[in-house]
Amino acid sequence: GKYVGYTEFGVKNAEAWNKDLSDLSVMKAQKETVCKHNIDIDYQGFLSKSVQPSVTIESVTPSGGHHPAMLVCSVY
């Protein structure tokens, strides 16, 4: 029922947006008519699908760093 910020910038925006009660009402109505109406379709079409994750680990030499190398782990 309200906006929540997780960074300093986000918290400032959330405070400003939460003061506009008409905007909060519009967003709540859209949640009921759009989001809840389509959640079953979205779940069946997208969220129920999964794939095996891809993991890579590589040694990288940072530019201008004090360490000779660092490990970078990427997961997709």
C-alpha cells in the first residue's frame, strides 16, 4: 500500500510518492486489475520454466589494482 526505498535516493522518492494519495489509489487499482488478473497466465508462461544455471570462474588482472589477479564468478 506504499512505496518503499532501499537506497538514499529511493527513500527520498518513496517519501514524495507516498504523499500523493491519488497516485497510491491508482497504483492499487492497477494492481487489482492488471497484475492479479494476469498472474496465472504469467506463471504458466514464464515463471514455471527453469534452466540449468551456467557458472564461470575466471582469473582477471585488474587495471591499476594492487593485487596481481582476482577471481570473478559469474552465474547466469
